[in-house]
Amino acid sequence: MHRILNSTKLNRASALAVAASAMMIIASADGSGAAAEALKPVAIQTEPAIPTISEPVIQPLPQAEVSGDAAVSGADESPRAVSLAEMVALQPQPAELSRELNCLAVAVYHEAKGESLAGQLAVGRVIVARSKSGRFPNSYCGVVFQPSQFSFVRGNSLPTGARHARQWKNAVAVAQIAHEGTWRSPVEGALFFHAAYVSPGWRLTRMARVDNHVFYR
């Protein structure tokens, strides 16, 4: 009987020791926040995957800023004339002229070959303006051959000039410029002119005198 009591006491003492150890562990965990947090499960956040490009990325270069006649990069970069003389020098000299361009060049040559390039262009632009006005024939040759308009015209033929002379080459170049409208005449829009040494008394709007001609519209 005495042995049974001692065994029971021993078992109770062992149980109390185990309970005391458990209480100490719980108290220790409650007393430390870091330790308590360490025991909790933590969700692991992952960064979103960043797509990669297997080919090199080439950014477009900014367009160059262009002022004046060219609006975007790569526009026409042909030489620009800074004067009428330079524009004349840039004109081609075709081996043969069309009938219309020949009529225009002959008129420029015989009316103003001794005048400045501006004076020659003024004469050429009058012929061009007349052909577009609806008040005269609608071709250069029609304007030139209209009766009583140009004194150098004889019948149905045009006089021939020294086709290899510098004055003729200038007249051809001026005729091309007048036809294409690539340079403004000092009397742009004029439809009539007469030699400065005569006074026909026209009731027209006088524009200006250029060299040996007076121009009207």
C-alpha cells in the first residue's frame, strides 16, 4: 500500500513538472512580440513578371525642324535661286522647243532682248496671263499671232533669231520661267503694255514702267 501511494505521488509530481514547463513556454511566447510574429505563417508576395523582348528596340529619331519651303525632313532639297539671274542660269537649254514655248520665247526675244531680265519676264508673263484670262486666245501662239498686237509678227510666221546668241538663250530661259510661274514679274497680273516712247491714251489701270515698257491691267 505504501508503494502504491509513493508511485501515485511520483506520477503527480511528473505531471506537475510537465505542466509547469508548458506554462513557461507559453509565457515566454506571449512576452516577445517578435517571437510571436515569427511563429505566424507569412504570405510571400511575388513581383509581377516583366515581359522581355527578344529583338532590339530602336526608337525613331525626331524629325528635323525645317522652315521655309520644305515642311518635313527629306523634302525637295534642289537648289533655290536667290535672284532672277540665278534662276535663268538654272534653266535647261532644250535642243528643240515646243511650238508654244517657241512662240513665247520669240516674243520675249523680239520685244525685250535688250532689256533687263526683269523686263523680259514682265513681257513673258503678260503673254501667259493673256492666254489664261478668257479675253484673249487661250494659247501662247494664239496670243502672239493675234492681229495688231506684236509688231515683229509678219503674216503667219515668226522671225528667226540668232539661236546661238546669249540673248536668245536668256529668252528661252525666261520663257520657261514665265510659263512655269517660278518667279514673280514686277508687274504680275498685267495684261497690256506699250513702248515707253508712245502714249496711246488707254483708259486702263497703269501698273508701272519696267525698262522700256509701261504695263497696265
